[in-house]
Amino acid sequence: MTKRCFQLGVALFVLLVAGTTWAQTPGDYPWVSSASGNVSTIAWTTAQIGAYLTTATNPVDSFRVGDFRFADLLGDGNLELVATDDSSGRGFYNDVLVVRRIGTNLAIQHIPARNLESLSRVISDLNGDGKQELQLPTSLSPYLGAQAPQVEWTAIYAWTGALFQEQTANFAAWYIANVLPTPQQALANAQKGGDAVAIALAQLELDKAVRVSGGGSTTGLANARALATSTNSVLRIWAAFALADMGTPAAQATLATLLQDPDPEVAEYAKVAQVEAALHQCTNVQISVLTGGPQHAINLSSGQPIKVSVGVPTRGNVTLVRTSPTFGDGGFEQSLISCNKDVKGICCLFTTSTTGLQVGDGVATLRAKLSDGSCIIGKDAVLVVAQ
């Protein structure tokens, strides 16, 4: 072989190796913490992670990842991917993804957060049980434009056996010691500055932090009522969502007055807050997606209906309104076929094509009404595949 041919051969080999490396994705590596060269040992970029999630699940909109971590969240030796996503396309990372790899498929749980660009200090074991919790900044008030701040609080999400759910109240002692000092200091600083908006923001954030750490559902009621009569429309909107979050009869009565606010924008936001208040009052129940396969797998190509077992609260003669269940990606999808009793309780059938579920979705939600006028909500982990 001539020197020139040898050089060309080496160059071609380098190109082939480089091409292979460039094409590799997190799906080409083991998601097991004990494995040598596992997925967490590779220096991935956010663009590569976003492209991998997009290619693996083919969503309507591509994933735009801001930060990510591979971690053994459940303490079982398997690695999960936690990533922030700009789902709005406006540069706000308001969606946290918890990605589990099951075989060659992905199951993704979406958790709302407030503009979480970095996952630094978000993932940690707060109670020493070997499982990691997520500490997520969460909005209490809506986005009102770049010039207006948002009221936020820190929510703790913990693994409940099938998925991560908000469990802040179960970490009250840790919360009081580690989270409460921040809004307390913010309020002290705002009061020194004397700015009414800054004081209102800090007080609302402190009130919420106290409520979720065992301070009682009426904490902050007097403050929210005062803000509801403010001449500042932003403060009245903040009050509406604080009152909705409390959900007590007294809070709802004050919220109702804002529905007649002379500012149409305040009145509209009060309506939104009232709807949220109603949803907050729904009882959490256990549901089980019965697909007959592993990991509650839902095959979008099968055409088979989805069977869901629904746990109904046992109080008096309360029953499920059998025409009321909605089920799917967000739980509002009109996908019901029928609900009937069986040996395990109530089982409902839903049309797969109208659930809004997509490949990669890791959670399905059911909402329904009960005969006493109350509502229920249940979530279950699923594995949505195309074949």
C-alpha cells in the first residue's frame, strides 16, 4: 500500500469513528448506575438530550432542554433522567421532565415549575430513605407580563410508588428549617424598603410556605382580603389566586367579589382562579390502568380501549356519576365509552385515540364527579408506545 493510500485509509477510518460517535444517543448506553460507562458518564449537551427525547417520542413540539441530570431517583440502581424543558418556546423552563427508560421505550412525567433553568440543589434525599425528592419553584400567581413578578413557592415532589407527586406537607419539619427562612428574610427586606408591591409579594410567598408546612389553610386570609381591595390591579389578581389556593368558604366568598371587579382583566383572572379552586377541592383517589401488559403499557396502534379501575371514596351512599369520567393526558379528555361495576369496584373503558396520550407519556389522569356533587382525581403511571 502506498503512503498516500494509507493516509486516505486512516482519514476514512477517523471519519467513520467520528460519525459513529456523533450519532450516539443516551439510548445507546446502559441506564444502570453500577454499569461501567453508563449513560451518566458521558458528557452530553442539552441539544443532544433534547434531540434524543424528540426522536424517541416524536412529540408535536420538539424538546428544548435547559438543564439535565442522570440520577438514581428511586434508589434501585436504575438511572432516571431529570430535565428542564421550555415547552412554551419563549425561553421559560416551566416543565420538569422525569424520564424513566423501560426497555427501549421512555416514560416521561411532566411536572410544572417556574422558569427552572438550573437543576442545581433541586434533587436530594430529604428524609434519608434512599429515594430522591425534587424541590421545585412553583407559581402561585399567573404570568402577567415581563414587568410583573410572580408569586411562587417551593413544592416538594416525592415518589409515591408509581410516580412523583407533590408531598410538601409530609416534609414539614425539613421545610420549616430549610425553606421558610428565605421568604421570612425576603419579607423583612421588603418591609425595610417600603415598596408596597414587594411587601405584598413577600407576604404572599411567606403565607403560602406556612400553609404547606402545617400552618393551617386560613394562613394569610386577612392579608389576601386586604389585597383584594387594593387600588393596584396586579395585587387584586394575586389576591384572587391566593384565595383560590386557600379554598376555605371564607376565602371563596372573598374571591367571588373579585368576579365583579370593575377591571375586566381582574374579573377574568378571578374566574380562572375560581376554576382552579374547584379543582383543588377534588379528592385524590387511586386508579389503575389495566392494559394486561407490563408497566401499564398503552399501545396507540392497537385500537383497543383502555380499561381503568377507579377507587371511589367510601362515605355514605356516595357513588360515581358514571357518565362523568374524563381520562387522558390531562384528565379533561372526553374519551369515555362506559363505566360499570365489577368485582373490584368501578371499571371504565376509554377510547385510546381520544385520550390525547402520545408516545413517551408516563402519566395518565382521570377526573370524575360523585353523586354528592364533589369531584375526584386520580393519576397512574403508564407506558405509551406506538406498536
